[in-house]
Amino acid sequence: MIGTTCVVGALAASVATLLLTGHMHGVLLLLNGALLLAIAGIRPSNPTVRWFRIFLFFFLGVFPLWQLLAGDEIYLHLLPQDSLAVALWYGLSIAGVLVVKLTLDAYASRLREPEWHFEPGVYAGGLAYLFALLSLGALAFIYIKLGGYARIAELYDTRVEQTGTDNDPFRGLGVIQALANTSPLWVFVCLTMRRRRSTLLTVVAFVQLGVLGWLSSGIAGSRQGIVFVLVFALFIHHAFVARIGPRTIRTAGIGVALVGLLLMPLKFGLGYDDVANLSQRFAEQRDLDLSMGPVSAFLFRDLSRFDVQTLAIDAVTQPGYAYPMGRSFVGAVASVVPSALWSDRPDTFALEKSDIVRDLERTALDKTTLLFGMPGEFLVNFGIAGFVLAFVIPALLLVMQNNTGKRERKWLPLRAVLWPLPFLFFLFDSNVLVYYTVRWILLFGVPMAFVLNWPRRSRSRTY
């Protein structure tokens, strides 16, 4: 009780200070408070929904207000606090959160946390080894085609310097790159899910996650690729090899988070020399004057889409704006086809969003690399109604993920790779989500249901 009183008192004092010093407008604080109340109204039916609510709390309720307070402009002009677009963004976000709440309440009976029973003796069949060979072959093909490790590293350095996607080291390889990205997981399955299990092979399996994860994703600056590999491997080990205790899970979670943080200098192209002056080198290289240096870029660019979405709202509410009506989604599906097979593929969402930020972005690129998130893409395609209705999709994804593997345990790996989707929906555009679907769902999660051999006693058992 005392702790709650202190927190409420601190918040009240902070609000009063912001109002009295003129750093924040009262209407904006009221809108943000209403948004936080709407998020708090989401019932935490299971652990995933609970984490999703925490995510929305920071993504919608904390980082945007923090960015407005700090005034950090990251490659884009930040609209003033009293602009109509900012107020509309808060109003639409409140409506979207209410849509999430209503959808989850409607499916409350399907959101109960299932009870799992560990089933020992599951092992990988010959098809798993085939997928491992195919994925390793795809990885080898990429290195041969692009000229080896040093050449790929050079291409990525060029991409970082120009902050553009046209110099993506793996550009144009589509599904081949996606298959190569799954190689650490397929090798992990083959080494750990054997009839006769070995502690040594288990250690080797975890070590190769880092090695192959770096070769397939990390070298190209894909932090999330390495993080996904580690998380999915831990889930497989916990579900099929040996149970992992709560303390170990917490330790592993902290370790995965640290891996993501340690890879931040790589993402920004800063390297690991002179880490003490990281903020200064970041400001000089990126020509950005931010309140917290690279931390601001991480919070307000990687974990927020506020500035780009407010600009999109400002654009779509202008007279004469022509709605693409879903054209970018066609380009997203086409993006996974290798360019050698389809050289004139339709443009992805980069076409529409570049038109919106062209006069406001501080780069000379023809196509912007900024991500709008799926609500932002629905906004650009279908208007403000599209932004609000887009919130239905992550709610339905939460329901689908919670029910995957309930009846047949062979779908548990699919359940694992579906888990991040409701969160990624707010961070990524359609072309990135399509690639995620191909890479982790179609080339790993679904095949895993058919490569596992089950003990006879459990073949007919459902849950």
C-alpha cells in the first residue's frame, strides 16, 4: 500500500512539474493517461497476453510521450505536441487498444493457459537431417555467390554507411536466404533430439547456435535473427529434450537480452573500439544530437513508430491523398521470390512511405528504410479506419498462438515461432513480416510437425 502511494505521488508530482514548466500540454497528458487506462483494461488472461499488455504500455504509452518530452528527432521532423496529427494518433491508439480488449474478451474462453505434460523420448527423423542439409547448402550458396565472409562484411559496412536497403548483403536471395537463416535451428534439432542423447553434443548444439547464427544473420546486422534462434532453441530444448527450471529460464532470458544489447554497436556500424565514447562517435557518424545518444535511437526508433505514424496521419488527412488500397501487401508477398526468378517484382511498402517522408527525412535515399509498423501501413493504405481495425489482427494472433499445439503436441514448435508475431506486428512492415513467416513458420515451425518421431504411448494422445 505504501509503495503504491509513493508511485502515485511520484507520478502526480511529475505531471504537475511538466505542466508548470510548460514542457507538456495538459490535453496531451490527458490523452496519454486515457491511453494507459485503456491498456490497463486489457485482462491478462495468460502470460503471453500479460507480456503483450506490458509491450503496449511502453510502445504506445511511454516511448511516444518520452520522445515528445525529449524532443529527439531521429532522421525525421517531430511534429509539435499541439498538432492535430499527434492528438489524432493518441485518439486512434486509444480506439485500437479498445478493439484489442473487445476482441480478447470475445475469445476469453480460448485464452486460458493450457497445461502441458512433458513427453520424453521424442526424436528427430530423417526428414530433419534433410532440412539441415538443405539449410546448410543454402548458407554455403550465399557465401559462394557473394564472394565469401570478407565480402559480405564489406557489403554490410557499405550499407551502414549509406543507411539504405539497396546495399543489403543478401538482397535478392529471398527464400534462399530464409532457408539459410534456419540452419542453426535445424542443426540444433539434429544434435539434441536423438535416440541416444549426449551432454557433449548438447553443448556443441548450443555453441553452433552462435556460430551459424552469426554466419547466417549476425554478419548482415540482423540482431533479431540471432535472438530468435536462441529463443526458439531454448523452447525446443524445454519442450522436447529436457525441462528447463524457472531460474534457468530467467537467466537465459537475461542472457538473450544481453546478446541483443551487445549487438547494438554492430547495428549502428560503430564497432567495439572505444566503447566509453560510444555516444560521441554515434553523434558524429549519424549527425544526430539526441538526449541519450544511441539509447534514444534504440528506444524511439527501434521500439517506437510514433514519429513516422504521426507524419503518416498528417499525410492521409490532406485533401487529394490517394489511398493505395493494399498495393504494398502484394509487393510484400512478392519480395520473398529471388530476383533471379522475378527481376521486376512489385515494390514493397517502401514506395508509399517514401512519398510521405521524402521532404522530411534527412537522407538522400530514393526509398526510405524507416519502418511504419503494420498499423502505420494499414493507415497509409486504408486511412484512419485502417489504423484502428489493424489492432484486431494482433488480438487474433494471440488467440491463435494460445490454441496452437493444444490438441496435438507436434504443433508445439509452431506455437513457439508464432509467439513473437503479435509484438512484431506493431514494429515491422508487411514485407518484413512476410519474410518472418517464410523463414520461421513455413521453413521451420510447420516442417517440425512432420520430422518428429513420438513414443508409441503418446501417438494417439491429444491435449
